[in-house]
Amino acid sequence: MSTAIEADVLGLWDRSVRAHGAAPALVTPDRVLTYRDADRLTDAWAADLVGRGALPGRLVGLAFTDPARTVLGMLAALKAGAGFTVLDDRLPAAARAELVRRTAAVVWLGDGHHAPDGAHVPADGAHVPADGGYGPADGGYGPTRPAAAATGADVAYVLFTSGSTGRPKGTVVERDALGRFAGAVAERLELTPGDRWLQVASLGFDVLIEEVFPALAAGAAVVCRADTAALDAEELHTAMARTGTTVVELSTQYWLEYARWLDGSGASTPDALRLVVVGGERMDPRPYRAWQARQPAALAHVYGLTECTVSSTFYTGPLPADAEEVPLGTALRDVEISVRRDGRPVPDGESGEIHIGGPLLARGFLDDEAATARRFVPDPDRGPRGCDGRLYVTGDLGRIDAEGQLVFLGRVDDQVKIRGHRLEPARVERALCEVAEVDQAVVFPDPRTATALWAFTVPAAAAVAPLPGEAVRLTGAERDALVAPLAAQLPDWAVPRVLYRVAALPKSPHGKIDKRLLAAWAAHGDRIQDPVTHPAPAAARAAVPDALEEPLRTVLEFFREVLGAPALGPDDNFFDHGGQSLLAMRLLTRLRGSFPAAAGLRASALFASPTPRLLAEALAAD
């Protein structure tokens, strides 16, 4: 691969420092760091890292809860010649410990609760609390940047995929690929020094790379939150308006929540916001088309995988009125997209498996040659751009339409996406079956929202099985006994939030588990229906007891509406009935419309007050 300086990520950074030294590079709630400030500070951090053994080919671990410090740490590691890895604070402790072991980082920077033993913050970045702790106000950062002998083929970063089929895979991306990617995205999205890109992705998610490096390559500013707490739709809107954000990237489900909030409040996107990048799951053309008709901010539909340096295609045009799918778009510069069957390209218009080639491909998986060989395969035609002749086999089905746009058609396997994360349900099913009380299990996304997992289990003891054709929802201690071991080893989004017990898993005439029938059993047993599209009969809805006073009556109604659970009671737990972060955002939006005391509530409040009664008491206390 090429190691030309114009493609090197630090070459792009240095260009921005020279051209825009006095312009903002990082905007935090406490301080604005100019390009010149950030350059001096990260030079000092890099010198500290080199002194601790951070060299080309080695990794620096980052475990901050402060997004701005994470960005500074990424730059410092690259300046030292090393690569970086970011530890996600949302992972269970056991999973974090395993990733720390596997990355074998030579040094860890961080002060978060999840930081490994021995992690530190370089001295020049920690001794001025009044300005947010990023460095001295006079710009006197001491050491200059160390001389690093890194080449384009050295590691830039290692980030972990969702571990859809087992343990998470560490994807090794090289410096040349990162530099090319940053320049290509900045070019495609027409980023300028006047842009401000709001960083909202989880710090362990590869979207972080897209939020940071293209903006810095263009001389734009990265806007950082104070911490990693998720913003609900109203908070997101407020943050963008307050900071003058011009670009933001949201997962498909997060964007849908924001679009719903805008429609419900009669609001428009903030004046400065010009572009919303959306991706991670199949996009329904109806809300996409509705947004384009109502909102001033443009949309860019993005497709990509961690193994191909985040994003490979973008669709930025208006959606035609007769479009049945939102296209994935066309390839970035240095990306080669082909649709193949049996390894050979098919003509445009025909379906096949999407393959990605070009110099933006990752090196492979960390210490996993077998998995690398399976997914990164030789290109029988070899690419024309002087790359190494490899293709990444995505597992996604697609076609190239008459306009040259890539269109998504589904998955080759059973893999699903939950809130932007890839997952093979078999991974969760295996974990469930390791519990002694479970004989069989099947897991699939909630048919109503597709944002959370449902699990159906067959008990090991026949005596506790329900009648054939019945699905009994597990609650309380029974549910906790199954959820706890999963929560100890899986990320939050991969843990089923609604669990049922059945006597047997029904099969279709073709011998496959009949998931539609399971969902029907659950709907019948719980009398759960979508109150908007399929209102439950009056007899199926439990009336809100007259004895309940405000605010409990209204809070209970909102819980039922958001969860699609018309029979929910005042002491039923939000999370036991399918609640998760995106639905929590929706619930808070409804509450704020009725209760002034809800204005300051965050989604995390539901962990302390997960029932209608407890949340109503919290509102009344305020």
C-alpha cells in the first residue's frame, strides 16, 4: 500500500494546523482548543507515550469518559508512531478485561471508572482543572513532537466488532487506510473549515473515527460532549443548536427518534445544521422521504463496516418518489464495490453478495489468521488501483441499480442488527442454553420496533413448562436468573429484554423455527399490540384505576403507549417489558410535554425509577 504523505493522517492534521492554526479544532463544554493548542498539547502527550514504549507497531489504550480527551489521545498515539484502541465503558467488566488482555497495549491513558490498573493522564494534560484539564492556558506544553518512523503500513487503530458470531474481533486498520478514509469522507461530504461535527457515538464504536478524522482533515471542528451519556432527542437538538453544529451522524434508530421528536414538537432542525449522516440498519423510505420534504437539513445515507474503515458508500441525493429502498449510494474514492456470485461479479441489476475492495480495507483481525482468511479473500481480477488484490466478503446481499447506486437486499446468513450493532442470534442463544434451567432457546428482534431482542426458552424441567401453544412472559426473579449471566458477558444491546417460556419451539413446514408463530403466542398471552397501528380491543385494555392520582395516571398511560403494553400496571418494570435506551428517550419526550419536573430528567433516571409508580413519585418530589 502507498505511504505517500498526502494520504498520511498526520500529514492531513499538519496541513490543517498550518492553514487554520487559530481556528477551533475541539469544542468542549468548558473550552475551545484551537488547532495550534491541540497540536502543542498532543505533541507533549506523544513525548510522554514514547517515553513509555509507544512505538510503531504497538498500541496505546484509551479509557476516558471525556470524549475530548479521547480525541487528544488518538492524535497523541499517532504522533508517537503507535496505534490506539478505545475501551468502551458500556461493556461488562469481564469483557473489558478480555479486551485489555488481547490488545496488549504498551500503555493506557485514562481516568474513567473503566480504566485498567496503571492507566494515567499525561502530566501536561491534567494539572489545570479550571480550563477542563486539557493543558496550560499559555500554550507552554514543553516537549516538541517526537520523531516517529511510522509508515503507512503500520497500525493506526484496533477497534472491536460486535462479536456477532462469538468473541468480538479486533479489526486492525493501518495508517494509510485511515488517512485515505479521512480525506475521502471530507471530500464526499464537502467539509470545510467552517463545519462543526458533533461527536455522539459511543467511544468504542467505529463511527467515532468518522466523526473525528474527516473533520480534522478539513480544518473543521469536532464538538465534544462533557461525557459519554447518551443524549435523548430533545437534548440532541438543544446541543446542536447551542454549539452551532453543522454535521452530525446518527444510527438509523436514533435518527428515527429524533425525526419523531421534531414532528411531535413541530420543530425544524437547528439553523446551522446542514447535514445528518444516517446509517447502520436498513432504512425505510417513508420517514426518509418525509424528512426530505419537511426538514432543512440534508440527509446522507451511509453504508460500511469496521473491517473496511468505517464507511464505504454514501447516498446524498433526494429520494425519488417511486423508490422502494433508500440506496446505499456510491463508493468513496479508493473504495471498490462489486456484487458477486460464487466470487465473480454479476451484471448491474442482478443480486449477489456485496464485496468491498481497495486500499481502505483493514489489515485483518487481531491475532486471528483463520477469520482473516475467511473474510478477506483474494480478488481473482485484482483491483486496478495498485492495492493488494483483496476483497472483503460482507455477508450482505445487494445489487447495483440503473443509476449506479448500491441497494441493500438483506443478509446471506441469519445476522441481524440491533441499534446499529451486528449480531448473530446464535451467540445469545448459546449463552442462554448455558443456564442450567434452559434446554432450548431462540432469539430474534422485537417484531414491533426491531430495537431490542426477544428470547423464547424451553425449560429443562418439563414440570414448569406452559401448555402447548402458550408463551408465558418471565418476570421478577425468574427473568433475572436468565438475564444476569447474559449481562455479565454481553453488551447491553445484546441482552434480551423480554423473555418467554414455551413448552416447545414450533417449526414451519420447512423445518425452521416459526418465529411468527412465537410472536403471535406472545401477543395473545400478553395482549400486547401496537396502540397506534393495531389498537387493542377495549376488553383487552386494562383501564387505569380510578384510585390512581396524578401524576401516576398520566405516567402509566405513557409507559403503556411507549412499550405498546396496554395492560401494564403501575408497578411493572420498564425493562421487563422491552424497555431500552431508545424507548426511554421516547418516554422522556412524552413526559416533558406534560410535566415541567421532567425537563431535567435523563434516560438514566429510569434505572433508579423503572416503574410508573416510582417515576411518578420522583416527578412529584421535584
